[in-house]
Amino acid sequence: MQREEKQLEASLDALLSQVADLKNSLGSFIYKLENEYDRLTWPSVLDSFALLSGQLNTLNKVLKHEKTPLFRNQVIIPLVLSPDRDEDLMRQTEGRVPVFSHEVVPDHLRTKPDPEVEEQEKQLTTDAARIGADAAQKQIQSLNKMCSNLLEKISKEERESESGGLRPNKQTFNPTDTNALVAAVAFGKGLSNWRPSGSSGPGQPGQPGAGTILAGTSGLQQVQMAGAPSQQQPMLSGVQMAQAGQPGKLPSGIKTNIKSASMHPYQRTEMNPGTSASPNWACRQAADVWVLLVDWSEGREWDHRVPEKVGPADEEVAGRIALGTALRPCSPLSLPLLSAWPPLSLARMEAVMNLYQEMMKHADPRVQGYPLMKSPLLMTSILLTYVYFVLSLGPRIMANRKPFQLRGFMIAYNFSLVALSLYIVYEFLMSGWLSTYTWRCDPVDYSNSPEALRMVRVAWLFFFSKFIELIDTVIFILRKKDGQVTFLHVFHHSVLPWSWWWGVKIAPGGMGSFHAMVNSSVHVIMYLYYGLSALGPVAQPYLWWKKHMTAIQLLQFVLVSLHISQYYFLPSCNYQYPVIIHLIWMYGTIFFILFSNFWYHSYTKGKRLPRVPQQNGAPSIAKVKAN
């Protein structure tokens, strides 16, 4: 019995060895056919066939040997290997998936897929034949958008995971400084337990109270009143004091109960929050707003209900607290001003953030990589800086200075905007308005077709050009033409870029882009006029058409209002975001009224305004240019 087992084992080893050799030779030959087909010669092919034939013969001899009685009658290989095309086999395997791997089909060679898979494939083919082209395109667009959102979330999670994994390896903060910073936030300036007049609590004004945390020394110190128990804990809720030799640790749930407490998370001290009109309350609310805005700009979700999901690392907390501390006006000098603030409700701020997050769910992923399009915070900061400069900082800087001439710059600037506006009009026409758009109710194309992506690019370029046009007002300030910086002018130049950011972020294209194309067309004429005006007396005889500038502006608003009004009268209009339609209609109507008023007072009643100096925009009320 043992002898037979040894014979069987030996025969199996011999068989496995021959099969392994045959497998290697066959794999090498297939590799040559697939990857070295152009360099193969017929002698090389015959040599490979001869090698395979010899190995097959050897394997056949092993199988016929008397030591392999169990395998003698099993035919597992073809007796003839022919390189000729087998038409009968081709007919039998037509339309099948070629599968020759014995790991997939271990029992026999075949090219037919799994019957269950084949049945599913047939069902999918039948379902696809029933779907119309439009419905299929919509489904594809929807699936593409879902895939893009999913990939974006996965990428975000991977980045957060990688950054989270790296933080413990490298300490980029000082626990002592972090704790001192928390204490500084808790007490405004952070050097003493300062109390405003009228506040109640233990201790005297200017003296630290029981459980007070002081900053400005090495680490944190807990000051206790006489008779206070030594085990008394600091009054800064949620902050664990750093023990000797141990790193300080900030609370992970810094936003816990913010809504219910209605106060800044780092000011949960013994001080009474008081009424909504108290200065400390205003400080806390202002700090809350800044924390919310920082979270907003960095894409964090505001959720006080699940603190463990929003707790950042220590250094991240320190950076955000530092920003809030630097920006919030919690100093004794600013308290009278803060006392006059209207109540800032955290519930309202949270509602605004929830609305923002809901709107951002509809953001078009195709514009994510464009400048200024990641978050509205940077764009809003630029516009607020612009308003501050033109209304306050700029006039104060130029108060004791002579006005700049800027003639050469104005010529180059105006004619550059003529070229840019022409290019924007051309791109709008070629990306839809002269090809696929009907000039009626045209929805936004969210596909990745070249034409749709071209529309996205020109929509962003129009939005970005509004920031370039802010230079108009800067020129007024530097030339000390402060009379031209009116409310209408500043309102238009600050509101239009801000509103167009949302248009580009959510709906770049469709019927909502018509007014942008018309506006760019008008800007070609406007900046051409102001460029010629900047040339001086040599071009004055050719500027007889200045009066018609206002008529062109009125025509612009009429066209925009009429076109966008189709949404209200067409029986069915599937434009995706009606709120954009409403905003454009309001914009066209309001500015039509304002420019009509200018036309009436300038040309109908005869109360013509003085000759408009060399500007960089459209004439309007009190020499303001609004577009």
C-alpha cells in the first residue's frame, strides 16, 4: 500500500512538473503574440510550436506510463495543436466573452459567461433600448454628478485622514501657549480678570476672582481667594488644566451647548452673560460669528449637536481662536460701540449657515478649481475691502495729495476692457447662444461636453471681469473725482460680482447667462467711448454719440427684462433655479427705472448735467456710472 502511494505521489510530481513547464512555455508564447507581434518571425513561431509539441508529447508519455494508472484514460489536452483559424469554433463562441483561465472555469474550456451574468446583461440591454435619448442623457448627467460628488467626498476624507495621521507625529504647537491663548480669549485681553461696570460676580474690579485663569506667565495659573478650597477648579468650562510635565489638552467638543448657552464657547466663566444689550454679550456674539465664518470658509459643518465630529486638533483650535480674538473687538475702548449693536442671534447665524450648506449641495463641481470659487468668503472680503477703500480709506489717503493724472493708464485700461468684453461676447455666442440655445427657456447644461465646459469658462470670466472693473472706482479716488463715487455706483460694483458668484457656482449657463452677454456687449461700447475720451482733444469731434450711451443702457435693461420674463409666461420652462431668474428680473427692472430717471432729467426736462469727464463706466444719476 505504501508502495502504491509513493508511486502515485511520484507520478503526480512528474505530472505537475510537466504541466508547469507546458504552462510557462504557453504563457511565453501568448505574451509574444500579444506584445511582440510586429517583431515575430515565422521561424520563431515554428520554434515555439515545436517546443510546445515536444512538451505535450512528454506529458502524454507521462500519462501513459504504468505509474499513472489513475490518469491513463483521462484525455485533458488536445492531440492536435493547429494555428489555423477554426470557423466552427468561431461560430459557436460568437458574441461570448473569451475566458480560458482554469481558475475561472476549472472544469472545462469554454467562452460562455456565467448564466446569471448573461441574463443580467440581456435585461440591461433590453432596458437600455426602451429609454429615449433625452432620458438617457439626463440619467447619465445625474449619475456623473453623483459620481463627482462621491469622488470629491472620498478625496476630502482621504485628505483629512492623511492630515490627521500626520499630526501626532509632529507637534506644531506649544501646549502652554495654547492654554494661555484660551485664557486670553476667555477674558478679552487675557492679562487680568477684567470686569465691565455693572457686572456681578465674586472679587473686586481689577482683581482676579476665585478660579480665574491668568495669561502672560509661564503656562496658566489659578488664582484663589482666601478661604477657597485648594481643589477648586478653574471657571473656564471645558478646559482641563495642564499638569506638571504633561501637555495641555483642549476639549474636543468646543461647540457643545453653544446654542443653548448663547455665548462664546471659550467664555463660559463665572461672569454673568447678562442681557442681549450688554457689551460682553456683543463681544461673545461677535466671536461666535467669526468662528462660524472660519468654519464656513474651510468647509466645516456647523453642528453643535455632535461635538465629537467637529472637535479639531489643538493647533487647529489655537489658530481659529487666534483669528477670532484678533478680529473680534473685545477691548474696553470698543465696548461703547458694541453696546449699540443689535442682538446677534446664534440661532439665526446657524440658520444662515444651514442655508449656505444646503445651497452648496447644488454647487457645480466643474467650477471648483477656478479662482475665487471655492468659498464666498474671499470674494466677499475683497468686495468689503473695496467698499472700505472707496468710501473711507481712499479719500483719507488722497485728502492732502494732488490728484493723479493716470492718462496713459486710463487709455490702456479702457481699451483692454474693450478687448476683454469683445472676447466674452464671442465666447458666450460660440458656447451656446449661436449653436444649441433657443433664445427662450434654455436650462443649464451640466454635462462635460466641450460646449458646456466652454460656457462654464466664459461665465467665470465674466464674473472675474467684474473684479477688474473695480479699478474704475479706484481711478476716481486717485484722480479725486469723489463726486462720481455715489451710492448707485458703489452698490452696483459691489453687488453684481457677489450675486454672480452664486450664479457661476450653481448655474453657469442657460437663460441666466443672457444678461451677462448683453452687458458685455454694452461694455464694449462704453469702454470704447471712455478710451477715446482719455485720448484728449484729438478724439473729441468723434464723441458726438455720448447722448446715445444712456439709450443703449436703457435698451440693455429692456432686452434683459423681456428675455428673462419668458420664464413667467411660457407654459413649461425647466430652468433649474428660478431664484436666479427672479434676481435678474429685479436687477433689470431697478436699473431701467434709475436710468430712465437720468434720461428724463438730462434730456427731456433740459436739465442737462455738466459734461461728463473721462470716466470708466456709464453715465448715470449725479455723474455716476453704474455699469
